[in-house]
Amino acid sequence: MVLLRDTRRFELTVEPLYNVWVATLRGFTPGSLLPTTYLLRHCTTRAEAILALQRRWHVLFPEEEVLVWQEPTAFTTTQAPHRPRPSEGRPT
């Protein structure tokens, strides 16, 4: 899940890895080359990992409402229309 706050972009992920769930919260700022990792936690259940993300988000932004986890949606990719190469469209 990607969230935008001011000029910062935050990426929140929960993914399985070797029979544990890894919760990650990274923040990206425009002037920084590397992201800031606010949370990297290994949990036994997926629900525990989401709860860890919600708690860390509340620490970072106490004035906001409780973070509601949204499942990532599958991105559909479409192919760009075919453009002929410069050599394809010209008669020889």
C-alpha cells in the first residue's frame, strides 16, 4: 500500500517469508536517495503484522485516524500500440 503525506511517500507492505510475515514501513522524501525504514518486523501471523504497521503509523501520525489496511490490487498491464520503426514505414 502506498500513502502520500505532504511531500513524502510511504510504502507499507506485509508479505510472507520463510513461514513468517514481514511488515515493512518505508518513507521516501524527494531530496533523499535512500528510503527511511520506520518498521521492519517479523511476525507469526498476518494479522499481527498488520497490527504492527497500524501501531507504527499511529506513532508517526498521532493526529490521524487509525490506519485501515487495504489489500493491494493487481495491476493490469496493457501493451502500448505498435509503432513502426523508422525503417519499417518508409518505402525503399
